[in-house]
Amino acid sequence: MRNSALPVDEGMVLQGIGVSPGIVIGKAVLLDRQRTRFVPHKIAARQVNSEITRFSESIKKSKKELQEIKDRILEKGFTQHSYILDVHLRLMEDRMLRDETIRMIEEDLVNTEWALDVTLDKISAAFDSIEDDYLRERKEDIKYVVERILRNLTGRELRRIEDLEDDIIVVAHDLSPADTIQLNLKRVVGFATDMGGRTSHTAIVARSLEIPAVVGLEDVTAYAGGMETIIIDGTEGVVIVEPSRATIKAYHLKQQHYRYLERELLKYSTLKAETQDGYHLALKANIEILDEIPHVRQYGAEGIGLYRTEYLYLNRRTLPTEEEHFQAYKKLAQEIAPYSATVRTLDLGGDKFVSHIDLAEEMNPAMGLRAIRFCIREKEIFKAQLRGILRASTYGNLTILFPMISGVEELLQAKAILEEAEEELMARGIPFDPEIPLGVMIEIPSAALTADILAREVDFFSIGTNDLIQYSLAIDRVNEHVSYLYEPLHPAILRTIKQVVDIAHDAEIEVGICGEMAADPLYTLIFLGLGLDELSMNAIAIPRVKKVLRCSTRGEGERLLKETLQLSTAKETELFIRGEMAELFPEDFIQCVE
């Protein structure tokens, strides 16, 4: 059971997922975003045209509302977040959403609300089959758009959350990205939701705006929302409803301590990422959109270790052109200069595109035709991206990263397509960097086991721990029944990472980690002991990791790694590492107790 009630005088403690760090204490206001209710009914054939007109007018009105929201957001200066509303505006034009709804009205003779609701269910089912966290949670964008259209169809008013005036904590079943960026930041100090995950747009925006947030609480709306006092601990993922005076006092002290630590940590942003004995471990940032670059610089990143290019392909009717790719990567190269940026090529399958690609439905998309496999099959789509990267390589320091490589044959096929793209540019007289570094992600066990072969063909490795853990331990990390088996400190994972690092260095190529493990300072000394060259993470995590790095020595990391590799289970390993880190950094780590 995830949530538990403490004695009445202590309040109700709810455990969720902390997606944006910080501690706030305030009054809870429930934001009603329950699904719009309507009466499904059949219509006569003569009513078809009027229903379609009603549908079109509702879309038109919804688009106008979103544009007005976007204008208000831009007036407030939140330009880096307006892209979310652009996504929603484009979804209003989505062909499947429109055509399928109209088809049902015409053929099944049902009212518009019913047809739209069934269409949403079909689209949601398609998204549910997607294994990637980030992409599956894009379903919430579709739901938000449909809900707005439904509200306009039924005439139900939508509460303007920017009108809320008190210092409050927003509580909601789900808080859409558009909701999040409308928050009156002078009044709303945090939020808590039943739904959501670490990779949702809402989480991304919350971290960017630095609003403490906890999501995935399951039932916080059942306990809070009527101006109760609640505490949000976005660092630990805890929400306390109606806490006692003693608890409030304790959290006020914890809040002051956290703010002090944050101020102290920001001092590390401008300092070198090196140990006391001079070992440099490059700390870079993972980004999904180019508007994140100012934050990357603010937190002291030494470049972009992973630019996820999937966003360029999503929520659009047509595939991005070579020119669109070029402009995006050119901007990336110029804005991050003089540092480098690693561009990961398309890591999607054909089932994720809004535009039509004729591919068979797959039983298990996570192990199907996706990432480099899809790119090798759809060569022209792949080459358009590669030509865009190559053209932009003359404007700064770019590197190319191939995802989901399972073996050298796949890598050689991808490299051959890269060579074709280079030849096509040469034939057109377009300059590019002929020595642009090429790397592969090590995220499949077969790649780790053949790393010595792969190392002969590339300039660097990037270990994607998220998928490496999932595939190595044979668990679905988003399946609640087996998610407890997702163990970054499993001996098999640590040994695999060590093997890959040793092979890379024997081949005289660099190796880094770009998965979630990189952002957790608990593992920093382990990575130091492994001798990694680079860690890439969410930018906000960089100062904390850098502090551990600068207060340590390479020797301490090697000692900790040696002792860790002698342990038999993930639990033993975590207890040991937490104990060691709590002793070295008592202000930053809590020692585990059995």
C-alpha cells in the first residue's frame, strides 16, 4: 500500500513521485478537471451537417481560447513554455481526431460528444501500447485538447486558474501542461496530483519553473482541496495533509535548510567539475527542447550530453524536412558554443508518428521496429535527419549518437547510411564536418557484451541506464507489479557498466552515462571509481552532483566501488552506499536503516 495514515494529530501522509524539488506549506485548492459529462444519443440523418458544424465551431472556439492563453503566457515572459500550447493548437488540427469523429457522426449517426469521446478512447489505446515513458505520457496532451473541445460542446465553463489570488497549493486529479504554465506564480506555490510521472510535460515544466511538485499520489484529491493545510516535499515525493503543529514546525526548519543548501549548491555552478585530486568528470545536460538551453547554462553544464530529437517528429501531420532539422541543430550548436552537443538520432517507432507510415501493429513495441531499426528500414527519413545534423556541424561542435544498437552489423548499416548522407551533401556542394564524432548508446545487453567490437567502429559510448536496467533485469519499469525490481544497484548492472567502461578505455574512446542514474548524487562516487568521462543529466541536478565531485577524490571513489562490487544484492549495496555517503556528506544524505 503506497499511502498510509499516521495518527490524527500527525496528519495524512501520502507518498508519490517527487518531480520538482523543494518544500512548501500552504492551503490546498482543488482544481476541478473531471471529465466532462454528456448524454450520448443517436441523431437523425438530417442532423449530421449541424453536428459537424457544431464540432467545427467548438474546435474554432477552443483554438481561440488556447491562443488567448498563449498570448497571456508570452506577456508574462514565459516564452520558453509556450511550445506546449503550440502542441495543443496543432493537435486541434489533427487529421485522425477530426476525420474519425466526423466519420462516426456520419456513419454511426451519433452526437458529436459521443463520437469525439470514442475517438479519444481509440487514440488513448494506441498511446497505451507505447513503451517509452515520455511518449506514452503525450496521451495527456490529446486528452487535454479533447476535454477542452467537449467543454465547449456542452457549454461547461472552465475555471481560470490564473484568477486564483491566495497563496495556494493546487491539488488536482491531473494537471495538464497548459494548466501548469497558466499558474499565477505569485500565488501558486506548489501542486500535487493523483496522476503523472517523472517524464510528463507537467513535470518538465514544473522543474523548469522551479515549483515544488509531487505527482502520482493516486488519491490526494480525496483528502485535500478544500483549503486544508498541506505540506509538499517535492524532494522526497511526500505530501502531508492537515499536519500537526510539530510537523509544520519541523518542515519549516527543513524548508529553511533546503533553501540554504540550494543557495550553497548554486555556488558550484560556475566551478570546475573535478575532484580534489584533479580528476575531471564532465557534467552535461539532457534536453528535449532547445528552450531549455538557458537553464543548462545557469546550472553550469559543460554542454549537451543528450539532445532527444523525438519532439521534432511528434504532433505534426508531416515529417520534419532536412531544412527543419538543419535549423534546429544549427541553433543548438550556436547557443551551446563553445561546448559540444550530442544529437541522438530518432528513437521512435512508426507507431508514434501522427503522420501516416504504413507499418504493421506490434505486440511489443519496446522490442520491435524502433530507433535505429526503424531508421535503417526507413532510410529517407533517417537521411533527412543525418543531412540536417551534418550541415549544422559547421556552426559548432556536434556529435552524432545512434540509439538501441544491438550489434556491429546494425551499426555498420547505420554508418553506411551516414556515408550516403555525406556523399549527397558533397554532391550538392554543401559543407559539413567530415570528422564529426560518432557514438552509440549501450542500452541493450548484446551491445554491452560486444562492446569491444563496437568500440572499433565509433568515437564514444553513451550508456543509457534506463533501458539497460530494464532489458538486463527483464522488467517493465512502468508496470506497477514488477517496478520494485527496477534496481540500478543490482550487481549485474554495476558489473555491466564496469565492463563497458573498461572496454571503452582499453580502446581509447570516451564513455559516459546519460540515464537517470547520472542525476542521482548517491551514485557519483561509484561513477568516479569507474573512471567515467562524462555524466549527462537534467540540468537542475548538476550543482548537487558537482558538490559531491569537488568534495571527493578519485581514490575514495575507487575504494567505494571495490567494496560495492563485493556485495550480493541491490539492497545490500544501497544500504552500504547510503551509509558511506551519509558519513561523507551528512547534510545531503540520509542513511538507510533496515
